[in-house]
Amino acid sequence: MKNHIQVNGIRIYAHHGCLPEETKIGGNYIVDVAIETNFLKAAKNDSLSDTIDYVIINKIVTEEMEIPSKLIEHVGYRIYQSIQKECNNIDKLTIKITKICPPINGDVANVAIIISE
């Protein structure tokens, strides 16, 4: 059985970017995490230990986003690796990081990267 867990819209203020101003001033980001798993056992017995804990997902995202990087691709990969290491029973994992109002010489609302297994 395939089930899906999503932790969407994790809002973070972080210091990522290739420009010195980006790492100094920081910017707004939104992180979405989608997990495909089998949580039928948890659904039947109402036990958190038999599913993915949303608190752990949020903690991992927050901790990894606090570490400055030049590329959000790098941050996304760290988040991906940390969730895979920390959580069991993941069949598919997708991480999306959206950078709000990137400084790229144009009227651009956001840019995003998606890492998916």
C-alpha cells in the first residue's frame, strides 16, 4: 500500500546564495517535503512510532537551512540525506526548496529546486 505524507510550506529565513549580500542579509525560503511510505500499521494502531514524525521532518529542515550554502541544491541534498538517515520506511522522498524574490536581474517571484528519488 502506498501512502503519502506531506509537510508543506515550512517557512525559513536563511542565508544562502552566491552573492555576499545574500549570505549577509539572508532571504525567505519555503521548503516542502513529500514522503511516500506505508503507514497502514500506524493508521490501524494509532501509534506515532509506526509512521513518519512531522516534528522530526521540520527539525531536520530547520537545522539544515540554518547552515549557509552558496546553492539551494546543496541544502536540498543535505536535507534529503538527513531525512533518509533519520526516518525509516521511506519508499520515495521529494524535497522542494523555493527561494522567494531571488536577486537575478528581473521580476521573478521565486526559483525552486526539487530533489526526488
